[in-house]
Amino acid sequence: MKKNIVLTGLLAAMVFFTTAYILHIPVGTGGGYIHLGDTVIYIAAALLPTPYAMAAAAIGGALADILSGAAVWAIPTVIIKALMVLPFTARRERMLCRRNLLAPVLAGVVGVAGYFVAEVCIVTLSGGTLQAAIGGGAVAVLPNVFQEVAGGVAFILLAAALDRLQVKKRIFRATYT
């Protein structure tokens, strides 16, 4: 249990840094950006039990929003990033089991749909019209799709490398049930 808590904190910090600062590539005019934070979230989901992975994803993503000037997105990010963990499993010896190969697709759908709904809610609650809110959300869909595809591909490549190094086995030194 202590090891899971330590790894949760470490992975939350990695989600924060890879979201806010490392390969932080601005896209569009709305302040959005492409990052590798989702890749680390997927690694956390394949490494840690679900509640711990959800905490790492939510904390790291929200801190990135708050500390990089996008605090309005922190609450939606907590919900969306935590939900993106659910398609994954950590109950396998390897990170790249069949389920985790398909999980980035489902997580990507959750991410794209979640941020679309969040955009609509934020704009309408800020006094914008529903039409403007839907239009703004629609503009963000393509960059969000690109973000999720990049995160999924990077996860598969990184998880394959970590599996070859037997990182999960070395960290936990346990059998998987």
C-alpha cells in the first residue's frame, strides 16, 4: 500500500510536468495545447490499482490546469482524467495486455467527449449562447482527437519499452491475480 501511495504521488507529478511543461505544444486560438500528460496517465492506469491511478490522473491534470493559467478547467479535468483511467487494467503482469492495447481508444473518446461537454458548460455558464458554446466545443474536437491519438501511440511505445525492461515486475516483485 505504501508503494502505491508513493507511486501515485510520483505519477501525479509526472502527469503535471508532462501536461504543463514538457512538449507543451500550443494549438488553435483557444489556448489549447498538445502534451504527453495522457501518456503518463495511461502508464499509471496500467501500473497502479484503479483508485490510485484515478488520483494520479486527477491531481496531476488539475495541478497542470491551475498552475499554467487555465484554472477554469481544473474541475472538469479532475472528472475527465479520472474517468479516462477506467478502461485500463493493472491486473496483468505486463502493461500491454490486450485490454490495455484497446483502452487508449476508449479513454480518448472519454477525453474528447468530456472536454466538449465541459466547453459547452463553461461557455454557457459564462453567459455565452448555447450555439456559441457548441461551436467553440466543435472547434476543439480535432485538436483533442489529435491529443488523444498522440497520447495513445506514445503510451503503446513507452509501455512496450517498459515491458521489455520488466519495470512492473521489478517495482512490485509480486504475482498478479
